[in-house]
Amino acid sequence: MNIQTNQPASRLTAAETALVDAFAAQIGELPGNGAVTGTRDRLLDDLKKAGLPTRRIESWHYTDLKNLLRAVPDRVAGAAIDPVAALVKGATVLSILQGQADATSSINGVTISAFRDQLTDGSAMAGLTALDKDDAIGRLNGSFVRDGLVLAIAAGAEIDAPIELQALHGEGQIHTRFPVSFGAGSKATIIERHQSAADGAALVSSISDITLEDGAEITWIILQQQGAADTHLAQIRAKLGTDAKLRLYVVNAGGKLVRQELRIEVQGEGAELTLRGVNLLGGDTHTDVTLVLGHNVPHTNSTETFRNVVFDKASGVFQGMIRVAPDAQKTDAKMACNTLLMSDDGDFSVKPELEIFADDVICGHGATVADIDRNHLFYMMARGVPENKARGLLVNAFVAEIVEELEDEALVEPLEEIISVWLDKHA
Amino acid sequence: MPAVQETIDQVRGIDIDQYKYGFETIIEVDKAPKGLSEDIIRFISAKKQEPEWMLEWRLDAYKRWLTMVEPTWARVEYPKIDFNDLYYYAAPKNVTGPVSLDEVDPELLRTYEKLGIPLREQEILAGVQTSKVAVDAVFDSVSVVTTFKKELQKAGVIFMSISEAIREHPELIKQYLGSVVPTTDNYYATLNAAVFTDGSFVFVPKGVRCPMELSTYFRINEKNTGQFERTLIIAEEGAYVSYLEGCTAPQRDENQLHAAVVELVALDDAEIKYSTVQNWYPGDKEGKGGIYNFVTKRGDCRGHRSKISWTQVETGSAITWKYPSCILRGDESQGEFYSIAVSNGHQQIDSGTKMIHLGKNTSSRIISKGISAGVSQNTYRGQVSVNRRAENARNFTNCDSLLIGDKCGAHTVPYIEVKNASAQIEHEATTSKISDDQKFYAMQRGIPEEEAIALIVNGFVKDVIQQLPMEFAVEAQKLIGISLEGSVG
């Protein structure tokens, strides 16, 4: 009776066709043993069958990738790109230039290797899966990934100097992966930096696969400064063990089409997640940050705060789902998403979700979208600060507040600098 | 809650088979054969003595419905519905024009009595001289009796069944029916457009404040009868009307489908207040039986400074799929949504609202309170969207969920879409159990535990109960009590 009229034999879009063609062209040279190649085939086949996600897929409701991803650039091999200075003074830089990892550095307490080796010997298999049937990024990256950095931080190691994973690229296709494991009781600060070093459109897919063993205390900072023509499809997969503490800071300040998925599973009692995000959206960017946070065991805490500023014709999305599993009693999770919408041409969509299957929990979320508070503006203008400047100061304070929570001046200062420069350019 | 052990035991022990209103009335029924086809639609239309254009309207909807696919996005699970295994028309036999209540089948009156519906004016007015409630009671699919018609006529208010309105006021029906929920709107709304059997029609002319609260009691009675009401309420410039809808249904083994459509139109300066108390049969303790409630309710604030306010208390139905919405088209129009959704046993609720801000200086307010117990799933799903040209839109949303027992689920899925920088949107949601501190505070003052919990739950839903008209507030509180019996005392 219910005639299915809306699902004709699926036709591939130009971008989908380009991806399928690119895979056919590259499969011969993609690193990987038989099992890896088989998995790549399957992932691409799934991608081809499902197509790029549309807004009919709930988790992609506000980012119709099929429609938004118009073209896929060709792969550009061997572009000459030079590393840039470290974000934080004294940090150890491990670079991935145009998708090619340099794993020659050494850090005491850290084992560093190139992901291409794991592909070749097949040990990368475990992570090469898509997380669910709508995981387009997992499929895309799993099909095409060539390299990346594998870090193993030894149990008990305390790495003082931040480690910067510096991913720089020019135009073309770049697919990278960063499996990083933190041993029990280890302490470290990682800066994951994605930056465009040249004009021309790039399609970047990147998956960071982070495991925190029991009691590890980690600060992980993501700084995304892609070019104005770039597509950045990223996924952070994180698992937290017993009493592990993850402080995850995300700053998005670039890219034309950005989807950043944070898939975090809290799996050990006493674990704690502090997630902070700043999204600076200008020009005609479409930036989507999607969080799926699972509290899977009793006695875990998390707080999430996102601050977004929207200028020009930018369009922003924040989806945040907190899932509390049955029996995950005493979960305490709080999420807030505050947006300053500065332009009538821009828009912002928020979908904070709570999915709760345990009763003894305290979970909440708040979301606001508004312009700058007139009273705040009046307060400053009454003291002789011109309107423009007052607005600038207020916007700056609105987002800078978030990175200040890092407390460590060495980390806060360069991030504040990036925020100020960005705001000067767009405000 | 680390619910004290007794509470947990009692929740487990709740026998919702004891559904207070689960009984069946034995009355002869005039029924169309099972199944859905053009012929059935012609049959319904002929039974209703509808004009040709109405039949065409229904058939168009039916053709459209055949091409549609059942929506699956809601967080509800149920076996596939066989739409050809349902009756689409059932009417109490002796319906031909009772002029007074005395002519109504006494069996039917007794049914209402058991439900506590104040059909007789004397009963309604007992002790409450000033509050008159007109009842357009729907028993299965046909309006049986309408009271207070004369007084309403004096004020110029038209209040009748929609089938009568189609015959007597075709111009109003043609102008407004389907103008808020088009026949193409969604799967269930389209089905309703094809097969709706009855419902209420209210028209409040310019400048008139409806002299009394209007109310309809729906009751599904006949086995396997899908009930498809269609309600249309129009408030002209400066008019005001408050409409109450309450539902109870008898105990059933087989699932019953209910797909109603409610359309509200408010012109300049008009205000419509629509209140619902829904306590249809939720199924037994094994999750067997119960009503499937797939409803499309939408209000259109078409005029400037108009206001539409939805208040709902949802305690019944096995499955509830319901999103009363407001389209804020007129400048300075206002939309409100107040909701209490209580789920127990195996109930599944996916309910919320949509506030679509289109006009300038529009404002909306959403207060939603969900209470889950047993092994139920209770989802708030709501949308607030601010159009590019909707200057100075304001929204405040508050959804709180309370969990009783560790086998149930409470979910919140708000969608917030803002395209105008002058908008000010605030959303907050919390999920928790009853706080031990609150309970301790009450118990320390000598209040027994179960009573303390009841007190706290009452406080939790107070914001919404206050929005209900007096007559309903009492019933609603009673219902919440019955629904959570055992778990909150």
C-alpha cells in the first residue's frame, strides 16, 4: 500500500562520482595489506550505496553534505610545504605535510610511528571501521587514509612540553589519522592543528582516535584554521578509562565547509570530561560541530560549553547529544551552547539532545542565540567607549572567556591572539 | 531517585490494568466495512450528506496518502499498522436528531456518568452558577448532543460538529479547512483529511468574547475503530475563545489508531486558548493494547497581535505522537505551549511543539514537564525557528524531565534555528530525579514519603497546571495521580 516513491535508484552527485573515481584511481597505491584493502573496498562501497548524507539523516539534519559538497579536488602529491612555528613556545612539533607524516622525532616516554606503517602491516584494522550506518566521515577517511601519526604515551609518563601535531596542506585531497593512546596515569598536552598553507581548495578528512587509560590526565587542543575554500571533515573519537580526565578544547576559525564530530565515550567510573569550544564563523562558511557523548558507567562527570560568533553569511550548527546509559547512575552532565548572531545574513541552528536511561542523574543543557546585550553595550558607551570598539570588546570577551579556562598562560595567550586577529578581520 | 525501596517495589507493582476508565458500552453501532478504499470514503461522505466538493477534497487527500510513507523519525516503536484492518466509520445507531438529553440512549449517558463528564447542565452548574461548559460530545464518530447552542447563537458564536458545519457553513469551511494543516502536510494528517468522520467547528465572529468555555469529550468505544476527528476553530478580529478537550477511552486488547487534526486560526487581536487532557487507555502492564495517538495540531496566528496558547496534560495512550504548533505570522503575535506528559508502564510519548516565528516582534514560550516511570520512554521534541525577516523574535523554552525508577527513559530533542540577528532565544532543559533534599525537607516535617513525593511532583508540574481552566485543573491533577499511582502515592 505504501508505495515508496521517494527512493529511486540512487544517482550519484558530481562529488560522489569524483570520490568513487578517485578511489578507483588510487586503490593501487593506497598503503595497506590485504585485510586493509578489503576494508577500504567495503567502506567505499557503503559510501557509494548510502551516498553522502542528506538532511533526511537525523545526525546530518543541518548539514546536507550531498548538497553542500559540490566538488572534490584531485589529489595533489608531493606539494612542497614548510612547517610553521609551533603555536606554543617550547612545544615539540610533529608535522604532517600534505598528508605525509614525519615520524622521525623522538620524545621521552612517547612512541612515535607513522600510520602508513600500521596500514601496511594491518595493525590499523581495528580503527578502520565506521562508527554507525550514518558515519560518512568514518567511511570516507577509512577508504582513503594514507598516513598520520601514531603516538603511544607510556604509563606514568608526564610529558611537560606540549606536543603539536601540525597538519599543513595546500590544495588537493588529504586524509589523515591520529591514533593516540595515553597510558595509565600519564599526563600530557596535545595540540592538534589543521591549517591551510596555500590557496586552492582542499578536501581534508581527519580522524583522531584517542584512548585514555585509567587515571590519565590529558589536555587536547584542536585548532582548525583551514582556508576559505577548504572542506574539513573531522572526527575525534575518545574513550575515557577509570578516573581519566580529558580537557578537550576546540577552536574553529576557518574552512568553507566544516563538519567536526566529537564522539566521546566515558567508560570508566570517576572519569571526567571538560569540553570547551569556540566557533568563529565568518564569510560564507558552513560549520557544524556535532557532539555525541556517552556516559556509560556510574559516577562520571562532564561539562560542555560552546561559544559561537556568527558574522557575514556564515551558517553555524551545533548538535550536542548526551546519552546516559541504563545503570550509569550519578552521572552529572551539563552542556551550554551560546551564540552571538551578528549578522542578519547569517544563521545558527542548535540541537542539544538528552537521551537518558538512568534515573539518579543530573543532566541539563542550555542554549541561547542572541545579539550583544544592549545593557552591556550601553554600560561601555556611557563610559566613552565608541560603539564599534565596545562591540569588539564584548565579542572578544564572550569567546576569550572559554580559552582562559585553560589557565596555563602559555596556551591561553596564543589562542587569544588568534581570536583577536580573527575578530579584527571579520568584525 | 534512589527511590526508596518501597517506591520502586510499588512502581513495579503498579497494575495499570486497573485503568479506571476501562469499560465498554454495549450499544448497537452502524458501521462501514473494514478497510480503506475510495468506496469507503464515498460511503463516509454520503453518510455525512456532504457536498460534492468535500468528497473531492477527501479523495484528493486519499490519492496523495497512497503515495506517502509512514514517518519513522519519532522515538516510538510499534508493530506495523494494517490500515486495511480498521473500521473507518462507526456511528451510534440512534443518532437521528435527539433534541434533548432525554432522548439520548441511557446506556450512553451512563457511560459519560462513569467518566464523570458533566453532560447535564444541572450537574455542570451544581454550585458553579457562573461557569457554564458547553459540551459537544463525540461518541465514537458522531456528535450526539450539543448543549448551550442557543446562548452561543445569541453571541454569534457558531459551535457545531464539523459535519453540520460542512452542510450549513460551506463558505467558512471552504475558506479555512486545510488552510493551517494542508491535506499534504504529513502521513497521518493526510489520512485524516481522507477519512475524518467528525469533530468540532467553532467560529467566533469579530469582537466577540465567547461567553463560555467550550469543551468536547472524545471517547473511542467501538472495537477496532480508528477515530479521525477534525477540529477547526476560527477567531475573527478581536475575538476570544477557550476550548477544552478531554479524552478517555475504555480498555482494549487490540491497539486502536487515533489520528486527529486540529486547526486554529486567529486573526488580528484574536486569542485562542486550547486545552487538552488526554487519558486514553495506555495498554496493560505487559504493554499490550492501548491507543496509538498520532495527532497533528497547529495554530496559525494569522493576524497582528493574535495569540494562541496550547496547554496539554498527556497521561494516556500507548503511543503519543503529537506536536501542537504555532505559526507566528502576524506582527507581535504570541504563541504558548504548556505541557505535562506523564508516561508509565510501557507507554511511549514523543511530543513537543513548534514555534515558527515569521512576523516582527513575535514571542513564544514553551514550558514542558515530562515525568517518566515504569519502563516508559518520554521524549520532548520541539522546534523554534526564526525566519530571516522575523525581527525581534523572542523565545523562552524550559523542558524539565523527572525520572521515577531506573528502567524508564527521558529524552530531550530541541531544534533551534535562528536566521535573524535581533532574535533572542533561550532554551534550557534539565533531567533529574526527585531530589533527596526536597524529600527530606518534607518528611522531616512529618509528611509521609509517598505524600512528600506527590507534593514534589505537584510542584514540578505547577507551572502548567496553572494554565489550565479551573474545570480541567482539578481533573488533570487527579489524572496525574492515577497515572503515577503507586510510584508517587
